[in-house]
Amino acid sequence: MDQDTEKQTLEELKKLNRTLDNIIYTIDYIDRDGNPSFIILDLMKSFLIRVVILVLL
């Protein structure tokens, strides 16, 4: 991998990570508004959502 491609890939990953954070935040916000859940479950859920989205890409 040359350096330009590496930089571009890194930038895309950073954008993707920000997008995932926003999606997870929105889902957590909706969930908390609907019914309160345990912090550990929220962490596990956000991790699983991240994994699923990354796998789908």
C-alpha cells in the first residue's frame, strides 16, 4: 500500500467511525427515551452494532 492510499483509507475509517458514533448515539438516545436499560447492555449493544455495520460493509 502506498502512502496516499493509506492516508485515504485512514481518513475514510475516521469518517466511518464518526458516523457509527452518531448512529449509536441516536439509537441509544431513542432506547433511553423509550425504556431505561442497564449501562453494560448499552455498551454491549453499541459494540455489537459497530461489528454488524463493519461486517456489512
